[in-house]
Amino acid sequence: MGLTKEQIISELKAIVSEDQIITDEQVLKENSVDRFRKYETIHGVYTQPLPAAVVKVKSEQEVSDLLKYMNENNINAVPRTGGSATEGGLETVVENSLVIDGSAMNEIVSIDEYDMLATVKCGVPLEELEDKLREQGLTTGHSPQSKPLAQMGGLVATRSIGQLSTLYGGIEDMVIGVEAVFPNGEITKIKNIPRRAAGPDIRHVIIGNEGALCYITEVTVKVFQYKPENNQYYGYLLDDMKSGFEILREVMVQGYRPSVARLYDPEDAADHFDFAKGKCVLIFMAEGPKSIAEATGKAIEDIVAEFAESERVESSLIQNWFENLNWDPSKVSEERQEIKETNNIGFTTEVSGSWGVINDIYERCIKRVREEIPHITMLGGHSSHSYMNGTNMYFVYYYDLVDIKPEEEITKYHYPINKIIVEETIAAGGSMVHHHGVGKHRTPWIKDEYGSSYYILETLKKAFDPNGIMNKGTIFPKEDE
Ligand SMILES: Cc1cc2nc3c(=O)[nH]c(=O)nc-3n(C[C@H](O)[C@H](O)[C@H](O)COP(=O)(O)OP(=O)(O)OC[C@H]3O[C@@H](n4cnc5c(N)ncnc54)[C@H](O)[C@@H]3O)c2cc1C
């Protein structure tokens, strides 16, 4: 028999001060979900068990004391920072969970311009860090579309990636050192060094754990020189995705590293660009030192000319589009209002695959969703992160909600679409999740995703969270699933 809500709240007061314990019902409701259930929440419907409280932690020591208490009393912990999660990672799936909110741990600890490092606490919003760095001519190079919403702990916990990833990499390429607290209360800090060969890289136990192994309290990322005056923008209209994938591949394989490399299919392009004319849109941005940006830009022009019939788009249109791409809280509110008024909703599912299979994944997913799912009003996608060996595909889909209660939206539309995309991708040898994280809604496929290497992942869970208190149902299926 677990502790009651009243017992938990009373005992919490010995760990943190009373003003750090939030029990307001509306706050608890909002903290029981994330954007995966946005349709339910727009209608004021909350289907998940409410947490006993949200605890606003202020230090790693508080996180340690709290987790130790929760571990000893078998209380589920849901770590949270910016709250921009999209895959159910923030859902409180068992009664009397505690949401550990790190957004008050918001200190920029240091910026070291000589060793090119920035150290921040987990609740620092990325945009705040980035603005501060830019004042000093520096940048993290990290630019997810959720930059105005997300905070550093969540960005590291989800293995996030930004729009400039082809040059700067994903967050896993940026994290130099990290501090985290494990459920037994152990506070561990991985030191800042450029590289070492002293065994496995233990940063990767922490990066991407989605709150299912430990709580991230501090992060050190590398920083780069910021030279926006050298940015070059390129846009092209193409007839088909296959040629676009070939161009992306050639740019990567020849060794060029534009910061942005994106390919939109006609439906997705029509949603973003007035100039698309029903075609695919291919976009590049080159940046860095002037000579490198120029050489990269020149190579892109040559490769595009060699590989496909295309029409060049004016650079200023691409620059203007890029500068207005991010989502701030006002855009989230506008979206909610629009869904309410139109009863039409959009979601995304991002996957990845090698060059040899990505076009097949794209075509098969589009075909099956179109054939099998009712009331689709828009279905398309884009590739936005390319590598030497392949690229990602970010599917975007909208549907009208017909004859359903708010809580039926997921089972009638969202799950079946996700299922098609995930299963087709895994069958083709790709990965079912490129950057949003597994959350709670792709766990049914986690064993298929990993195959025999699931042994390693599962062993981490058993070793670091033997009582299974860390974000139950995230990455690892709940025992009853
Ligand atoms: C409009 C929009 C655009 C987006 N664009 C991108 C994009 O371009 N690239 C991208 O990668 N993602 C994107 N996302 C997804 C989301 O922003 C990222 O997953 C982001 O990293 C989440 O950060 P957060 O601070 O909001 O974390 P939260 O939403 O608070 O949490 C996310 C997950 O991490 C865990 N977690 C949070 N903090 C900690 C911590 N301190 N320790 C351990 N675990 C923790 C949570 O339990 C949860 O599972 C987008 C989301 C939205 C809404």
C-alpha cells in the first residue's frame, strides 16, 4: 500500500519549503500531460491520474533529498523543465506521482570564452542562454524550433536537435560535461574535458534518458563564434523528393557542412512557402568563417545544377522564412484557439533512415496513411537533419475531428498514424524516433527498435533505477503493458 497524497505532502515539507510545493488543482492538471494530449486539454479534459504535487526544486541537493525519499517510498518521479515535450514524456501515468520542476534552477553559472564553454543549471531557457552568448559574439549552435520554450535540462534529456544541426550537430555533440542525480540520491558530475579514452562515454547514460534514469541538474555545452554576417541562404524548387534526397546525400558525402539542409515535399512546402508552386522546396544555409561559408555555398550551387532540374528561389525569401520559424508561447496559444475554432488538428512524427531507404520510408508512409486514415486534410513532410549516412523524415499531418469525444482523438487518429510511420520505418531498418524522444507513446516499439541491443538499455534501467520510480512508462514500458 503506497502513501496517501496527504502523507506525501506532509512529508515533503521536511525536504523543501512549503512555497515550493504546489497543489493547486489546475496546475496539477496541466502538469499531468504534455502536447501529445493537446486536444483533450483544449477541451478541459484531463485523463491521466493527477500528481500529488509539483515540486519546484532549487538545488541539486534538494533533488537528491527528494529522489532519495521517493525511491524509499516508491513514488513515481516525473522530471520537468520547459514543458514543451510532444510524446507524453510528461504524463503522470500513476497515482500520486511527484512532478519535479527544475525551471527555478535557472542560473547561467559561467561562460568561458577561452575554453569555449557555457555552464548552466537545468532550468535555463535556451533562448536566454543564446541571447547572452550572442551579446559576446558566441553561440551554442543549438536552434530547435522550440528554442523560446525549452530549457537546458529537457533539451539534454530528450537528445534534442536544432535547425543548424548539419554543421553543429545534435545536443549530444554539444554536451561537454553534465551533472545528474540518480534515484538513490547520488549526485554525479562528469568533468569538462575535450575528449578522453578512459572507458565508455558515460555522458550518454544521461543524455537522452528522458527522466527515466536520472535528473539532470547542470549542463556544460561547447560554444562557437557567432558570425551571422557571413550567412548565405539558398532555395530551389524541385519536381520530386527522390532528386532532393540525392542532392542532400551528395552535399554530405562530398564533405560539405551547410548549417541548414532541408527538403520539403509539395504538401508541406505549400504550408510554409508562398513561392512553392506545388513543387518540392530544397533549402540550404551556409555559415561560419566567410571563406568557408562562401565555398560551401558555391559547392551547393554546383551540386544542385549537376543533379536536378531546378528553379532558384531568391535568398531573401529563404532568410525571411528562417528568421520566423520558431515557436514562442503566443504561437502555442494561437494554435490552441485555431484547433478549437476549426476542429482540425495537426501533429508530427519524426523518424530517420539511411540514404538507401529514406525515399521508400517516405513513399510507403504517405501512401498508407492516405489510404488507411480517415478525414486527413494535409499529409506531407520534410527532411531537416542530414548526416554522412542518411537523413531524417519529419512527417506532418492534419485531420478533421469527426464524431469523437476529446479523449478519443488519440485512439481514432493519432495512434494509428504513428503506428504506420513507426512500423514502416522499423521494417525498413530505420529508427522510429529521430529527435522528439520515445516519451510514453512509442514505448510499444522500443524492443523492435533496439533488437538484441535492448539488453544494454534494459540493464541501465535495472542498475540505475531498480525500483522503477523514474518517469514510469517513459522509454521503458510499464510492467502491466
Ligand atoms: C513547437 C515545438 C517545436 C519543437 N521543435 C523541436 C526541435 O526543433 N527539435 C527538438 O529536438 N525538439 C523539438 N520540440 C520538442 C521539445 O521542445 C524538446 O523535446 C525539448 O528538448 C524539451 O525540452 P523542455 O525543457 O521543454 O523539456 P520538458 O518538456 O519539460 O521535458 C521533456 C522530457 O525530458 C524530461 N526532462 C525534463 N527535464 C529533465 C531533467 N532536468 N532531467 C531529466 N529529465 C528531464 C521530461 O521528463 C520529459 O520526458 C518541439 C516542441 C514544440 C512544442
